[in-house]
Amino acid sequence: MIRITTSRNRQFDADALFAPTFDGACMIQLRDSRRLIEVAQDFDGLEWLEIQPPEGPAIRHTGYTGLNMMQRTQDGSVQLKLIKEV
């Protein structure tokens, strides 16, 4: 499990996180049963994300301010794509 702390001081447990992807984005998959609009409010317009992997030090990623894509998967988890806006 990967712990994510946002610049809004919210914490989430993610099943997977990839940053940066081939196009420079950050992809997150987490279990969240709230409505998608509520999840979007927690991730759109962030200043930074701090990622705490299961092992090793936390890593802070800055610049992922735009929520570019979000969808609920068949198993109920939420996939997010955050991009760096210029």
C-alpha cells in the first residue's frame, strides 16, 4: 500500500501510483467509495503530492495541478490522471 499526502493535508492509501508516466503525468489507483465529484475535489488543483512507498523515504512531487482523467473501474477503485499544467 502506498500512502499519499496532498497539499490539502489529506491522506489516501493507493493501490498503485506511477509518476512520471511516458507523457509526464501521474497515475493513481485507489479504493474510494465516494462519488467521483468528491474524489475530484480532493485532487484537482493540488500544489504537491507526497508519496510514502511501503519501504524507503517519502518523495514529494510538485506541479501535478490538473486532474486530466478520472474513472471508476469494475472492482470499484478509482483511477486518476494528474498532469502538470503550464
